[in-house]
Amino acid sequence: MLGFFKRGESKDDWYNWCHGRRVKILKNKLTQLSEISVAHVKFYTGILKDREVVITQSGIGKVNAAISTTLLINKFKPDIIINTGSAGALDESLNVGDVLISDDVKYHDADATAFGYEYGQIPQMPVVFQSSKPLIEKVSQVVQKQQQLTAKVGLIVSGDSFIGSVEQRQKIKKAFPNAMAVEMEATAIAQTCYQFNVPFVVVRAVSDLANGEAEMCFEAFLEKAAVSSSQTVEALVYQL
């Protein structure tokens, strides 16, 4: 989680969710670094590019992500949340290190179709959680200026499983043919943002191809994905 407070303006909070490697990469760029803990969640505060920031690790899975998001919203009152991390590619045109920008996010493991809801929809919740269009545009502009990065905007789906087999991948692709990537936290963060009326966007990088070699690729290429997503977030600071 990376929060930005614009100096000399109204107190705007910008939050970026990230796993350990991204936390380390971004935390190492902070000055005036300090650490606090709330309900076992660590927050790192400091200055990044003249912005006051807060960084935290959301934890793995939907429940951890929702809890961390709720704590951060309640404590820091963010205006915007940006979730970053890695994801497995479902779109065959994607490669390791490519940047993923969400237009919508959705669960791939929710099923209340017996009650008339769409597959992937939580009862009494929207069919999809829509990202902030202004944020999508800003992130897209940032990536266009980063010549070494390639980005795609589309649907990201979430569930409490690491997708590491062809069978799992095919099942998700059959249910969500337009999904470009899969991961484990973004939709829970988005649902929490929806409940609190906080705009969000997901900025992740491809770490694996969500197939039979996903575990090996994830371990080998996670650092590349971490660098890609962190570079994008750091460059995004200039646009906020």
C-alpha cells in the first residue's frame, strides 16, 4: 500500500497495494521513513517525490486484502486506492513483465447463480467493480512514456487459489473469456472500495502465464514483475 499526500494542496491520499517485493522496492525510495503497526498490519510512512506516502502489504488472499483495505480507509481516509502486484496472464498476447491496468475486476470463484446472480457476482453487489476512468487514463499515459513497458487494459479476475495448472486456467477462461489476468486480492480490495465509495484502479504486472509452469515462472520472474509494477507506480506519482 502506497499512499500519497500532495503538498500545498488539499490532503489527497493515494494508496498503492503491493506484496513484499514491491513494498521493499518502494520503501527503499522513501526519505524520513518510519513504521507503525495497526492490528498486525505494518505501515511505512515517508516522503516519495515530495509526497507524503504510506506503504503497506495487503497480505495474500481476499480476506487479508479486505481487512487491510478497511484498516487503511478508516485510518487514513484515502481519496484514491491503487492496487499493485503480480498476476497470471490469461490473455495469450501477454508476456512476463507486461503491465496490467484494470477497467473492471470480478471474482472467479463466487457462485450464487442459483439465486439469479451472474457467475462471479456476490449477492447484492455489482456484477463487476469498475475502476476509476481518470485513473485508468493516468496510468495508461504513464506507461506510454515508459518505452520499455507494454500495457493492456482489461478485466482482471480474483480468487483464493494460485492458478498453476492448465485445467484451472481453462475453467476460468471458459467462464470469463474476456479476462486478461488472474490473481488473489484485487476484487476484494475493489469491493471494499465500492462499499466505502473510494475510487480505485489495479496496476499489476505479469509474473507467469497461469499454466502448468506457473509456479516455476512465478518464482523466476516475480522480481521482473515487481520492477515493472513499481516503476509504473513511481512514474505515476508525477501525474497525480
